[in-house]
Amino acid sequence: MSTGFFGKLDTIPFEGPDSTNPLAFRHYDPNEVVAGKRMEDHLRFAVCYWHNFVWPGTDPFGGDTFERPWFPADTMDLARLKADVAFEMFSALGVPFFTFHDHDVRPEGASLRESRDRLNEMADYLEAKMEATGIKLLWGTANLFSNRRYMSGAATNPDPDVFAYAAATVRDCMDVTHRLGGQNYVLWGGREGYETLLNTDLKSELNQLGRFLNLVVEYKHKIGFEGAILVEPKPQEPSKHQYDYDVATVYGFLKAHGLENEVKMNIEQGHAILAGHSFEHELALAAALGIFGSIDMNRNDYQSGWDTDQFPNNVPEMALAYYEVIKAGGFTSGGTNFDAKLRRQSLDPQDLLIAHIGGMDCCARGFKAAAAMAADKALADPVADRYAGWKRPEAAAMIDGSMGLADIADEAHGAGLDPQPRSGRQEALENIVNRYV
């Protein structure tokens, strides 16, 4: 039965690039075969619960702008209504997955136990929805940042009782994620950082965070959860010094705690920008380090220093991002999660649909351009040519340990080396990309 929130709601059709229907796909055809697979199977779209059905439209200078019939979502009846509307939207968009925090799907209880029981009760309700629609869970995660108890962090909190409370919350959320067939479990440290060293024991907090993540991995194996554990790098938001700043920082942390073979990355475009990187840099680095997992697809306003969580609308950006995903071998357990939200002036229920339609179309256009560049080796061949010298046996010997520094120096002197620089051809390669997008 329809909730009526969206009015008369049909499945969003694919009408092709000439369509002017705002409630139709112009570029995303889930059944279109690209590079040997259906588009749906390549992109693995997921819609998030939190920005769409939890965020009320607040910002630092203004209160709620959205009026939703399930707000304030403080009862189980309202939580079920919210789930009804959510699955109406997931089904209309035809996405194969959704994502959630525990706090998104159930109201917080008066005790830790009541919160757990409410989460399990809502898991029963979600399970029935999933069976009825065929929509799956890409990943679950726990909200370890909103409540005031987490103002000084969760795993990194100076109070061990908060650490224990967070551990119980994650255990309960992992159990539900496992029960619902989640393909990943995500941790992101919204409060795992500090404002000043004047009140911070940095070494203790790093050790706490390392132990917490090890506990999660140990529990994954204990319950037989086959999905990936993902960490989401998150810089400067809200703490000035975040422990999970970017892919490189997180990888160093994983190495220090013996987790580099157990944990992968969920990389968000907006967070990459806040860290001073491009999205494709973070994707390429994660792939090079063997920790690429999944992505959150949302952009930032480049004139703002905050994570504005806007829907993607830049096809060249998406093409370069998906090119790195393709180079990494594509998604396995991961996918494309829209961790994006409406602008607070976009009040109508249809705006939720239109935003996702546009984002999915943008990703589809970018992916098809990326797939074509990969198939034509339009960028791969020039890069291979640039590094071709390293295929020579004497060059390989410098890398594989066969030659020491003195050996290399003697060879260079003996050969009378006088290497001349070669053009990097950046503009030519940029022009190649523009031919595809």
C-alpha cells in the first residue's frame, strides 16, 4: 500500500537522452551492457537513509526546513512509516541497494538495551521490506557521533565507559547488518579526532582506536560475516585533527595495527576534497595499496570549506573517478552510495527523486566514458609508454634489489648517462579525456 508521500509514484523509466521528463532516466539504463556487464551490476547504486529520511534541513544558521510526516521519528510507529516511504523511493528508483546507520532506522531508547531491542525490531520490519522488493543492504554502520556522549570521540574518548558503550553499539549494528545480508560494514570516525593537545593524550587515543578496530575485525570473524570491513577517511569534520584524515593516513594506521589485510576503504568524494586531494587520487591510492572497497558519491561546493554533500553533476569528474574504479577491477562487495542530500530550499517530495535521477544519470554518463577510455587504452598506452624504460633488465635490477647504490652509481658513470627530459603531455591527455566526455 502506498503511503501517499510521493503522490502517484511509478517506477522511474529510462527514456533516453532526448527525454525532458524530470522523472525519467536519460542515461542510466540498468540493463545496458557496458564492458561485458549490465550497468546496474557495474555501478551497484545505493541510496542512504540518513540524508534523505533523517536530516530535517538544518544548517549552522537555520532550523528545520523539511516537514516530513515521520518527524520527529521518536516512536516505533514513525520509524515504520519512515521505512515504508524509504522503500517506496528505493523501489521507484530501481536501486539494488540501500545503506543505513542504526540511529536512522530506529529511535534511540532510554537505555542501551532498549536501543538494541528497537534496532532488532526494525530489522524484522526491514527484512520483510527487503524480501518483498528484492532490495539488498550494501552496508550498515553505527552512529557514534550525534549524541552528546560522543562529544570527545567514541573509540578515542578519554572515558572508557564511552568506549564500551560504542563497542556495544557497533556489535549490535554488526549483528543486524549480518542478519540482513549486508555486503559490508562501515566505520567512520565523525568524532575521532581532537581540537587541542592541551587536553589530549594522543598516544592513548591512537591505541584505543587501533584496539577498537581490531575488536571489530575479530568479531567479524567470530560471527562469520563475509562482507568487508570498511573505514571511511574523514578530514577536518568536525575536529581540527582527525585520525582518519585520508587514504594514506588510514593506511599507515592500519599497518601500525596489523589490519592492512583486513580493512578496506569507503572513499567519499567530498572528504577527498576536504583533505586537499582529488577524488581520483584517493581512489587510485587505495587501489595501489590494495585497500579499495566502496565509494560515497557526493560532491562539495568548491567555494565552501565544509562537506556540503551535494549530488554529483559533473560528468568529467565522474569519468575520471570511474576510470580509477575500472582500473582497480571494479566493485566486488562495494558500490556507489549516494551520501548526498537535498539543498534545504528543495522542499518537495519529488525533489528527492529528481536529485537521485540526476546523480544516477551523471554517474552513468561518466562510467560509460571511463569504460570507453579503458577499452581504447586512450590513457593507458601513453602512461605505459612513459614508463617503458623500467621494463629494461638493468632498470628492473635497480628496483628488485639486485643492485646497490654503489652499483647503480658505477653503472651510471660507466655509461656516461646524460638523460634528457621528455614531455609529460598533460594538455594532450586532458584533450583525450574531453573527447570521451
